[in-house]
Amino acid sequence: MTRRVGIIGMGNVGCAVAHGMIAQNLADEYVFLNRTEAKATANKIDFEDAMANDTTNAKIIANDWSALGEADVLISTLGDIGLQKNSHGDRFIELAFTSEMVRSVSQQIKASGFNGVLIVMSNPLDVITTLYQKETGLPANQVVGTGTLLDTARMQRVLADKLDIHPRSISGYSLGEHGQTQFVAWSTVKALGLPMTELAQERGLDLTEIATSAVTGAQAIMKGKGFTSYGVATAGIRIAKAILDNTNEEIVLSHLRDGEEVYYSYPAIVGERGIVKSCDLLLTEEETQALHASRDFIATKYHEVLEAN
């Protein structure tokens, strides 16, 4: 069975996603879509040149929105990273631009008949993912965002450096908004067979400092090269692979939990139709309060978008 993936936005992140997926042979066909059609066409040719010296043989379609009708996964990376300059990490600087774009492309997504799973990687992530679900009318389980999967990876990286182990040896989650109100749920984090709260006392680790490093993880990257790409692209690819391979694995990502109005990050089982089931965590009272505060912040920002139109 032919597997097709669409990518909206062929900038730094979109190209990183495309390269990673093509290199791993995750799909048979790709649809490249970009506001400037020449850019999508240029990337199509560039990737085809690359495949001449590689073992992959994917078909690439450029600038054909109707091709999304047969896509299994659609990844949105649209946005304007230039707006982030001098924003001091405020992802909401992109909100007006990206929300307008979402309303426009959602009409094209609906017209195509797309009925796969939409993975959102556009900032501000949780508000935009919520808006995408509203505008496309797709079932909530079929719209997800990368969310704090990237922030969790940053937490794992910082801890791994402290403990001299591989990041994948650390389990646990950052939850809530992919932004300033996110938090590390330390009650969920374990390494070396021990709860992190216990290990931190044993090793003299400052968990507050580590959590702050995870939240501000993008700043050094932005300062050095002006954008982030590979970390978030790999997060998106991991979600796409879970969908395409129907792995039914637990991933922390932005999704709409039962009874909620807005998207935020929490662990869920991910399979071929997106969210199979939102998981349940035994959080501390302090962590529960932090989660609710993060959710409420996202809701406030989402209502600002609705009121602006």
C-alpha cells in the first residue's frame, strides 16, 4: 500500500522533516506545499538530485493541494521565523501571521478531502493546533501537535549530560504548553532505575536549574543560527512514524483531552488514526496546578485569536 505524506511549508523545518523522512524511507510519496510555489518546486528537484546518489526512491509532488486527498499524514510547518528576531523567545509573536495562514490553508485542506492525521509544528504550537482542528473540522484525534515532545527531549539532553548517560535512558515528561508555561513533571522522571527526585538528592542536582535549561533550550540555537530545525523535525518524524507504522506507542504531544477546549501536551497512545487514548498520570498536587495554569494560559490566547476575527 502506497504511503503518502504532505508537508506544508518548505522552510528550514519543513526541509529537515522531508530530508529525515526520505532518508529513513518512511513513505513512498511526498507532497511539497509552500506559499511561494517556486520554493516547493526547487526543493522537489533538489531532493530528486539527492536520491540519484542515495538508496531511496520516493516520488515527490509539488504544489498540488488536491494530492492531499490520498495522504496518510499531513505535517504543517508554516510560519515566519523572521518574526522571532529580537522576540526573546516569545512564540506568540508569530500568532497573528500564522493564524491567518491556518485559516487560508485549512480551506485547501478541506477541499482536498484529506482525512489522514495532521501533525502541527507551527508556533505558537498549542493555540495553532487548536485553531487547525476548528478550521479543518477534522476529528480531534486526527489533529496533533509536536508540543512538549521537543521540550522533553531537551530535558533529557540536559539530564543526560549531568549523569553521563544517553538521553533515551531517561524517562518522564515536560507537560502543558510548548512555551513559557510548560513544566517538567519530576514525579514522572526516572533514570538509572531511580525516581529523579531521589537521584537528584543523591547526585546534588538542581532540578529547578535543569527545568529552566529545558524551557530556554531554543535560545542558544536561535542565537547561533537564527532558527531551530533538527530537534523539532525529529519530534515530528517520530510522531509521523508512529502513525504510519501504527505502533500504538506512548508519546507526549499536544492533543485534545476529553472535556477540554484547547490542546496541550500530555502523554497519549499514538496509532494510525492519531490519538488512540490519552494516558493518565499520577501527578503531584503542585504539578496538577501547573498543568491547569498552563492550559488556562493557552485558552486565554486562543480566545484572543477568536475575538480578533
